[in-house]
Amino acid sequence: MSDLKKYIAKRKARDPEFAKDYETGYQEFKIGVMLKMAREEAGLTQEQLAEKLKTKKSAISRIENHAEDIKLSTLEKIAQALGKTLRVEVA
């Protein structure tokens, strides 16, 4: 187990508030990271993606850094602009 995983396990054990919010926060962070990676793989800057979506660079930055409560329709538009398809899975 990595040092980070050990730290998270210990922190969850001693801090119920951290434990409660950890998974939600992690999932929101993960979505933003996935979107950033897809944008970079497509060879686009935030500015270029913003142009394709008819929005501002700051909106793209906000999505990549704070993807909480992002609409599926927004995810679909981003996927299309990146030449990708959106796949949602409930497991």
C-alpha cells in the first residue's frame, strides 16, 4: 500500500467528516482529470476547446478543476468537441 493510501486510510479512520466527503470529492476530481487528459490527447489547449464550445477558457478551467454537478449534456458537448463519445455506466 502506498504512503498516500495509508494516509487516506488513517485519515478516514480518525476523521468521519473527511471519510464522508472523500469519495464524492474524489469522483469529482477524477472527472476533471479525465476531461483534461482527453483534451490534451486531442492536442487542444483550453482556449481552443473553449472556442469549439463557444465559451471562455475560464469555463474550461473551472470544469477541469471543479467538475462537481456537471451536466451530462455538457459532458456530451465536450466529448464531441474532442472527437470522443461519452459513455456512462452504472455499476
